[in-house]
Amino acid sequence: MKRSWLYAIGMATALATAAEAAPPYNLTVAGGSARGLLTTLNSGIDAAVAAQFPGSTITYQTSGGGFANIALVDRKKVPLGYVVDAEIRMALDGSPPFRNKIDSMRTIAYCTGWVPMHLVVTRDFATKHGLSEFADIAKKKPPIRMALQQRGNVVSMISEIMLKEIGVSVDNIKTWGGQVMYVGGSEQAPLMADRRSDMMFNMTPVKGRVASAVQKARDVIMLSVDRGLIDRVAAKTGLTTFVIPASAYKWMDRDLYTLSLGISLIAHKDMTDATAYDLAKAITEKIDKIRAVHPFIGRLTREYLVSLGVGDYHPGAVRYYKEAGLMK
């Protein structure tokens, strides 16, 4: 019985290795929820790989999100995963929620970005308490009811890092008579509409669903953030920076410099160079298949694929990108 069990494991491993070794590829990628940006992105990557190597599929698997995906790739439970750049930084540093450093992941392509932090406050609360800049929260100590993303979500962690940069903790807010609520993005606008929340922290596409819903719910403003603070947090977390133009929302009167997250397709460092090369080649040469799936992803460029500033690219992907003139 034991020999049969070992034989079965050996065969499964051999088949998985064979499937990776040459096209057509049938690979599973750990994503997140069953709907949303990642499923849309994957439909484009699946189409690109299939167009480059007919018969190939990149099958999307729901998961607990990027932190879980790093662990799944590290343990070789799946060959591919979608992760946020800040999650890569936390894994490399071994900072919470990771107990130890993880450096086994390698990037195949940096697939999307342009998801900036929105610090939105209702206009009446901001006027009453004299809030126009993010740092004013620390100076004025208002009884603010603040909605952050759900606990364990990378965006809520980034929000708390930003608060720490101005010397504010969740406990501080409570002592001022305020409240911190950890909720999903779709719950933030209803909380504001019901006058149960004064402020939203969220990283969401400009004019995206969440931001648009908040705009409809209440008369709001966006708090500006000191450029030095943004640069410090970007350096700590591996995030990029972004400018939300004044024209983006009717309630903005100036451009705002903020943080932005991006999403990478990662693999284990032990993925064969040939497979990583082929995936990078398919994503680059069939990039129109990816851009076609949604206007938001339509801004993706060949140069953006190689622009990730945290962690390492897979050597096989690097070989292709150098051949294509995208890396030196």
C-alpha cells in the first residue's frame, strides 16, 4: 500500500513536470475571489498563452489572495500566482503576516498597476474639524469614524503604515472618540451614505466602482498627503507612486500625489527556464489579447511588464525580455 501511494505521488509529480516542460501548457494560477480584476486579467493572460501556444490553458483558482498565493507557490502547490508588489516586499522581509522570509518567488510579468490610495473624507466632517491634509488627523485628533479594508488585507496594512507615519494608531483614534472599521470595499460607500463613517481608506482604480459609489453617497473631499511620507511608505512597501489628476473627480481641485499598487504574475524559482521564457514571450508578443479584456488593463505596455521594482524576475523570463530589447 505504501509503495502504491509513493508511486502515485511520483507519477503526479512527473506528470506535472512534463506538463510544464513543453507546450501546450496547462498551468494553474492562484488568484483571489471568483470575480473581479484578477479573473479579468487572467482571461487575457490565458488568451495570450493560448494564442502563442495553441491548446494551452492558464486555469484560475480562487484563493485567499496574494499572501496565500505566495505560500502556495513557495510550497509548489500551484505553479503560478497573482500577487501585489507590497506582498512580495513583506514576504522578502519576513514581516507580518509572514513568520519567516520567503524568497522563492520569481516574477514572470508585472501585469497591472494604476490602483492608487484614496483618502476620502466627508466634506462636512473635514470642514468641522479643519482637515485638508492627511497629517491634520494627528494634529486635530478628531473623533473620526474611519473605514479601512478588511483585516489581513494588504491595503488595510498599508493604511495602518500610513497612519503610523503621522504618529497615529488605531488605539489613538479610539481615545479621541473615533472608531476604526475593517470592511470590504463594497461596504464603504453604504457606511458613508448611512452617516456611520466619516472617512474611507482604499486603493481603487481612479473612477472605479468603489470611488464612484462613495462620490454618489456623500459630498466628499480627498485629503492630500505629504510627498515625503508617500515616498517613505513606497520605499518600505515596494509600492509605486501615482498622481491622481484634479480632473478625475468633481470634488478635487488639484493633482494628488499618492501610493499605487500593482499586480505581478509569479512562479517558483524552480520553474524551468524554458517555461518561464515561453510565458514571458506569450504575454509580451500577444499583449493585445490581454489589453482587450478591459479598458483598465488596456493601458498595459510591453515596457510595464518589466518595470517591477521589488524582488527578482525569473531567469527564463529575463532571457526573453533581453532578447526582446526590454531589459539590458
